[in-house]
Amino acid sequence: MKHIIIILLLLINLNFGFGQDSGLIQKLNSTIEAYEMVYGFSGTVKVVIHNNSTFEKSFGFANRSFEIKNNPNTRFSINSISKTFTATAILILAEDGKIDLNTPVVQYIPGLQASWAKSVTVHHLLTHTSGLSRESGVQPHEELTFQEQVELVGKQTLLFAPGDRYEYSNAGITLLGAIIENVSGMNYKNFITEYIIQPLKLKNTGCYSSRNVVSNLAVPYRITTNGLEFAQRSKHYGDNAGGGLYSNPSDLFQFIEGLENYKILNKKYVDMMFQSHVQSGENDFEGYTWSIKYFGNEKIHFATGSGYGTKSVIIRMPESGDFIGITSNWGNTPILQLLRDLYLTIRNKDIALPSEDMLANPGSFKSQIGTYIFNKEELTKHLGIKRTKITLQEINGHLFLDDELLAADGNVLKLTYTDELKIEFNGNKMIINMNDNIIEGNKLHTTSYKR
């Protein structure tokens, strides 16, 4: 009998331990449900208040083909949040005296022949102030090692002198991956696993290896001009220090707590990680792969990731002990808007939830659905689209312009999050107004085979 009572108490704690504020929980749930209903959000959300779990819930499907639902233990690609693990690995090596953060990278990558190899330091790579371009040139299908990727990065010329300013660079993070391997004598995956994942007991976190099968991993999905597609789980299949990990919100919270409690790094290096080393916006600064943002006087540690069909974001408020983590396998959700609304909700601020009422009714534009041909130069100039075709399509009862969900104001279509772009029709013409710049396209007619 005693054992039954203990088990019942445990179940009560597991299922109802979030009941400190039922009103807040209901607001959080309603907010996410609105994003699920309007934008198709699919993933897991975890909210922590004062370091105590307040809300954790999953939405949508991990696998749409077999209708397997997401759950709190489902694993998601976290893309650029992986950079925070890479930075942690570098700092572990620095704490052990194996790396000097102010030393030029050529010291740790002797084969790097670039002219800038003696002026770019490890610190520059960690703060995205190296001057290296955003991408290294690795193609999505390639499985290049770090050493092979270093050869690509070595061919780049700097965009600015190291330390001059902040500019996000995946190419720089690639060099950090090579440094971890060269200095430790271990491959990247093994080092991350042995020195971060295992000590912090992150049971749903790991590194991808090529196309290896990962159990309980959510399939990434996105809307494309071909309709609904499953997507590649990471930007490329090779060694990937900038986006090659999977995890979930609970593990990411545990990772942050492990850093803050100095379980894998001492205070000196944790402080360096979250120090504002360079300003990147009016209220934004950059630590070591973490962004430091301010909402009023509140300091927020911020990291986000985006892939072909996945999006993720975590924020930590160190003074209050609050945390919000979102991992998603639906690439068309405006995840930063969802994050904003969740943050404002826990701060007891009013928000305007997205509503299906604002969305365009595909039935009202049935005759306009199809593909339109535009002048490529005009699309590139005004919309940043480097092709001639734009497709108006219906998917799951919603209307999309390529992959952008559409709202409607009478007979005028627009994006759900801005009034800058408006779309009208005149017969077989699509007329796009982008900030008073008019672009016209003609509907592509297809003929059917007749016997």
C-alpha cells in the first residue's frame, strides 16, 4: 500500500506539477494552439518560470506519413543552436590550457594557407567578427570532412578586417570544428558526446553522422512550389559544427542549467560565453555564439536555428530564471513571432493572437490558382526571388504564394505579417505591389491530353 501511495504522488507531481498558475498555462496553451491552427505549428514548447517547469507540450506530427505525433521526448534538428555546443567545446579546451582564444587560427589549423590565417583569431570566430563570409561553399548533398571544408574556407577573402564588426559566418564555425578535432585528437561528435552530452545527461541530444538513422527523430516538413515536402534534416551531410545536432527543449534547458551551474566549465569561461563582446544591433550584443538581447532592462540570452524544414529557438532570462524553448519540424511557422507572444504572455502583456479569420479563403481565388511567369530581373530586384515563376497554391485548405501563407483583404491578397506586399488579379495577370513597385506576371497555361 505504501508503494502505491508513493507512485500516486509521483504521478500527481508529473501530471499536475505545472499547476502553479492555471491561468498562465491556459494562456500559453491558447497562444500555441492559435499558431498551430493558423500556421500549422508542429513541435514542442517548454516554458520555465523561476527555474521551475511550468509548461511543456507537443503539437503536430513527427511523421505525417504514418501520423505519428510529436511528444516531449521527440528529437528535432536544432541547426544553428548547435553552435552553442561548439563554443562550449572550444571553451572546455581553453580551460584545459589547450587553446588560447586570442591566438590566430593558423596555430591550430597548420594546413590553412589563407593570407588571413595569421590575423583571424579563435575569439573572432566565436563572435562572428572574423570577416569571413556567411557560407563556406559546402553543397547540401556533400559529406565533406572538416579538413575538406577548411580547404573551401581557405579560398575566401575577408569581407572586412578581423574585429571590425559583426557579421554572421557559418564558415567561421567550420574552422572551430576543425580546431576541436586538431587540438583534442578526437572527432567532433565524440568530443561533444564525451565532454558535454554525457556529463549533462542529455538523453535526447546528439550529433548527426552523414545519413545515419536517429531514433525518435521528427521528420522536417515545409511548403514549397511543389506543395508539401519532407526536407533534409541539416544544411549538409558532412561534418557540421554549425548545425549538426538534434535535441529537444528539455535537454536544451538542462544544457543551459549545466553551464550556469558550472558543471562542465568554470565561472570564468561561462562568464566569457555570455559576455557582450560586440554590438550587433541597437539593443543586441554578441557573446560566444550566443546573442545577448535586452527587452527594456531585462537581459536575455538568445540562440536560434533554422533549416530547410526545421526551426528552433531558446531564450534564457538569467536574472529571473525563466526560459522558453521551441523546437519545430515545420519550416513555415513564424517561430520568432510565436516566441515573442509566449514571452509577452509570461510577462503578463496583452497580445493579438493570429486568427484564421485573417487568412485567405482558397475558394475565393480558385480561378487564380496556378503558376505565373514574371520578369526575373524585376523579381530579383523587388522580392529577392532569383527565378521567373511564382506559384499560387492551395495546401491543407490554406492559400500560399510559393511558401508564404496568405491573408486577404477583400479581393486583395497579402502576407500574414506585413502590408508591404499586396497581390491583385486582372484576368490572367497577377499584379504584385511591393512598396509601390508594380510587378506583373502572366498565368502559365497548361494543356491537357485529349483522346
